[in-house]
Amino acid sequence: MPLVNGNILLNSIKEKRVLAGAFNTTNLETTISILDAIERSGLPNFIQIAPTNAKLSGYDYIYEIVKKRAATMDVPVSLHLDHGKELDDVKQAVRAGFTSVMIDGAELPFEENIAFTKAAVDFCKSFGVPVEAELGAILGKEDDHVSEADCKTDPKQVLRFVQETGCSMLAVSVGNVHGLEDIPRIDMPLLKEIAAICPVPLVIHGGSGIDEDIIRSFVDHNVVKVNIASDLRKAFITSVGKAWTENNNEANLARVMNGAKAAVEADVYSKIQMMNRAF
């Protein structure tokens, strides 16, 4: 089927009462691996790319790869922009054909975050593309961006933020962290409090390091999407590194890339199954 608009995918996720992964890609091999795993799972999910990784290919090429593979799939998938730090990131992604985007103003003062996010929402309205926003900075490393901020989402700000920005999803900081170097400590009481207040679905970033039982409980607290990046990149790099260790004169790039591709597909598929054991 064609790439699905993010709003349609969200409706499917909520109807099935599943937890979607949002799996970060970087290149052709990772992209195909993620989509193959989603197809095997039979469940709706997101594939996404951050501006730092889009530098390798540009938004247009990633869109064309995802679009071509999605057209052969029976499972709905949306192409999402992860961590758009500039409004131009959002504009480039939407114009390229992305069906969902994130604008990340979490490190801005509250009022500036509202204005920044609303500008992205206003731009995306005419394209019918939903916008994920972030309220509360998340500790850790996301690609080349290192955040030392550890500012949990303030429940008192949630309703006003969502109402004034018009965002469709809200990424929250509840003890989750980016990368594998810090240990996530999920504040479940805070997540429950936010879920009871927030009028839009929630998103948890930094899914790679979170305990499996905690991840599975997210679906009970208005969470529809969990971002996973570091584990996939580690699987890819580990596979390539192993190939070099086994033969540092290896010249068959296709064989090496196929091994890395298989490693990423296995990891994505296992994570989708783990998040949704009822399926």
C-alpha cells in the first residue's frame, strides 16, 4: 500500500491497541531492513530519520526508498521526521513527501517552544501532515547532539502546550534517555499523571534502553509510539565489525551489507514482538 498519512496510522494504532515502534534509519540497507521487519510483524509502525542522518542522502532519496518498498507492503507504515531542530528541517521533509514530522523545541523556554511548535503545525496543516512536539528536555546523546538537560515534563504545562500549538503527538520526558550511555529510570507516576491530562497521544524517546516490562505497560498510559535508534545502529555496526574481524581482507561489500541488513531486521522484528506480545 502507499505510504500512510501519520494521522491514519495513529488511528490504526489506537484501534488495534498496539504500541508502535518508530525505527530510525540512516541508509538504504537499514531502511529496507526496518520495512521488511514491519511487514513480517503485520503491525502498523513508523520508520523515521533525523536531520543529522538525512545529510547522507537528503530527504528526497530516503522518501523514494521508503515509498517504493511501502508500495509492495500490506502493512501500513508512515515516514516520520525525527527531531527536527529547525523549521527548515520540517519544511524539507514535508515537501519531500514525509507523512509525519517532529519539531523539537524542548530545550527552548516554554513560551518559545509553543511559538516554535505552532509555526511548524501551521506550515504542516495545508499538507495534512501531523506534528509531534516535545515538552521537557531528554538527557543523553542523539546522533551528534548531546543534551545535558534532564528536565522532566511538567504536567501543569501539558494541556496549555497542546491546545496552543495544535500538535498531534507529544513526546515527554519521564526519565527516558537518548543513547546507550545513560540508564533510563522511568517515572511511572509522572507518566500516568501526564496521560490523564494530555488530549493527544504520547511518545517515548530513547526506547533502546528501557526495561521490556515497562515498555509493554506504556500502551495503558496513552503512549502510541516508542522511538528506537541506538540498538539498530549497534546491530548494524557490530555485524560489519564482525565481518572485518573474521576477514580483514574482505572485499565482498554486498555480503557484508547483507549480514548487517539481516542483523537490523532481526532486531526490529524482535522489538515489535516484544512491545506487542498479545500479537
